[in-house]
Amino acid sequence: MPELSHRRRMLVLAICCMSLLIVSLDVTILNVALPSMQRELHASVAGMQWTIDAYTLVLASLLMLAGSTADRIGRRRVFMAGLVLFTIGSVLCSLAPDLDTLIVFRMVQAVGGSMLNPVAMSIITNTFTDPRERARAIGVWGAVVGISMAAGPLVGGLLVDTVGWRSIFWINLPVGLAAFLLTLRFVPESRAPKARRPDPVGQFLVIALLGSLTYAIIGAPTSGTAHTLTFGAIALAALLGLLWYEPRREEPLIDLRFFGSIPFSGATVIAVSAFAALSGFLFLSTLYLQNVRGLNALHAGLWMLPMAFLCFVCAPFSGRLVGSRGPRPSLLIAGAAMTVSGVLFAAFEAETSNVTLVLGYVFFGLGFGFVNAPITNTAVSGMPRAQAGVAAAVASTSRQIGGTLGVAVIGAALASGIRADAYRDTFVAASRPGWWIITACGAAVLVLGLLSSGRRARASAERTALLLESPEIRDPAGARAKDTSAAV
């Protein structure tokens, strides 16, 4: 990528943030619309889980493929294709006549979405080469998530109450079109110096792992033990297959050497934990505010505004903090605040009092506002620029896996404890296991933030970077076997 002026770099950042805005808005707006969709489409809790998880599942399955494809054939080209497909999928979702069709169209939307965030992050990484400047850019990137969380509940609530839930998908059309035209005009093309070959076997195993695991969890409360064990076994087999097959490939879909870096591995698990907590938090809060308290979508969005506002305010500050002090302070603040929020709901039933409800939202917004920048920065900062797309895609995949598992696990816990004939009376007690899961996720962010940011962790990142820069050092089992056979 050619060296760009400061003004041009800022414009590229703004264009990339537009793609993040529509993807993030889609998640937050959809959560506000869930009760209205549930009533009109006559859906169960599991049906509502699938409207979210069908999207995040496809997204998580294809992000690494999109990242490596963008590195190979051109990041701008893949990014523009993603904008087109995501916009078309949004229009189709607004026209869906029933729940099954909506789920299918959400999957179409997700195919486009998989080409946006990791590719945009790769463009940003290759545009902002100075570490401090990159950290600030990533802070701005994180602030866009805060903007979407602030605007999503309000915009979504207003649209749902005045026009209907289908209108929540229309907002993607003008933003997607504007981002496409600006990308065509201002974003330069870039690609990795050495093209990576596709890995269809690895891609199939990733889809089998995530799909079967999600299906097992969501179906567990209603489908029985045999169903859960069957799909759980498929997920385990796919995981073992990935661990056996990928190290033996010359250019794997998932380069397991990345995980030799403690900061990178820590950032991956932190991303899963943080986004599982976020998706579960939004899922439980939306259903409680509208189905238990009886608020309309707009008023529910207003109640969640303290959380969204703090996400917006804290994200850029976290980016600057990461640039000057490293990831540890942001991760410790994030983990502590998210844990406190979870405890308020799990142990003290914060939703039953207005004061504690707002406090719970404030602490969660504070925690989530600090967590995004260190995840992204850690994921890409220690990796060679040639593999920036893959590294960013692993981080984005971890976020989506977390989001998928959060809705699946917490939704399943809620469904197993709630009674349809006494929904309002049983909701708080039924949601308590979900809040404890959110608490555990916050604690994981806190502990891993401490363990993955010390001297030993930084040394492991340096060793991993040397391995990635020098392919000849690669020493997987398959390579050893190949060398041995050649010697014979």
C-alpha cells in the first residue's frame, strides 16, 4: 500500500468505520426489536436465539476465510464485495415473511458481514504503520462500537415503535451505499506480498465445529440428551480434526503458531469472554425490559442508554491508554467492571430496583468500553503486516464466537428455567444462571488481562513473531515427516 497523507489516512479510517457502524448497529438494533419480532412471527426463545446466532455463526465461520482471501486477491476488492452483499442481505431481511426465511436471509447478510470488519481492520493496520498512531486509530474504531451501542437502542426503538421491526434493516442501505462509493474513490488496493492458498478442509472443519456446538447448546433445553451428545460429539471431532490437520498444512486456514504468543492467545479468549458477556447481557436485558416490565422498544432503549454512553466515552480513552501504557490497565478495568455488573444482577437481582439496574448498566458499559481496543491492538501488533488480515480475522472470529456462545448458552439457561404460563413471575429467577455466566466472563477478562500482559507474555510474542517472519523455522509434525522422508 502506498504511503498516504494524514488527511487521506483519516478518510480511510472513516470509511472503514462506516462498515463497522452498520454491522454493529445491526446487532444492537436487532436486540431491541426481538420482542416485536417474537410476537409477529410467533417465535419461541430458541427462535429468537437463532435470529441472532444464525448471523454470528456464519460470520464466525467465514471471517478467517475472508481475511486470508483479502490478503490474497485484494483487500479493497473483498471489502467492496462485502458491502454489496451485506446491503442486499439487509433488504432481504426486511422482506422476510416468516421466521425461517428471516434466519436464511440473516445468513446471507452474514456472508457479506464476514468480508467487512476483519478486512477493514487489515486496511487500517496497513494504513497506520506507526504503533502509537495505530493504537489511536483502533481507539476510534472501538468508539464506533460505542456509537452503535448508544444509537442502536434509541434508533431501533424509535423505528420499531413507529414503523415496525422490518425498518431496522433499512438503515443499512444508505450507509452501505455511501461506504461502497467512498471505498471505490479513496481506499487504495493492498494485498499480502505472498498469496495464501485456500484451505477447504480447514474451512469445513471450522463450520462443522461452530455449527454443531451452537446447535447442541440451543437445542439442549427441548431436544434431550441424545441430541446434545450427538452434536457435541460432532463438535469435538471437528476440533480434534482441526488440531491434527492444520499444523500439517503448508498454508493453513488457522496458523496455530499464532497461539504460541501468550498475548495473542489471551486476547483471543478475552474476546470470546467479553463478547459472550455482551451478547448475553443485551439478550437478557431486552427481554426483561420489554416482556417483564412492559416497556416499549424506545423506552427500553432509553433505559440501556447509560451502558451505551459509557461504551462510547471509554473506547477512545482506552485506545489512547493502550498506546501509552499497554493493554494491561484497560483489561484490568474492563474485567473488574464487568464482574461487578454481573454480580449485581446474579447475587442482588439488580433488575428489581431502578437504582441497581442503572448501576449494573453503568458498570457493564464502563467495562465493555475499555475491552475492545486492547483486544484488537494485541491481536495485530505482534504479527507481520503480511498476515495482518488473518490475525485480525482471528480476533474478529473470537468476538463472533463469543457472541454466538453467549446467546446460545445464556438463552438455553433462561429457556430451561422459565415457565411460559408465568413468564413475568419466573423470569428473574430463570435469568440468574445467565448472570452468573456473565460474571464468570468478566472474571476471565480480569485474570487473563493480568496473565497475558507481563514480561513472560511479551517474550512469547517476540518468539512467535520471529517464527512467523521465518517460514523455514516452521516445525509441525507434517513438516518433520516430510523432511524425514526426503532424507531417506
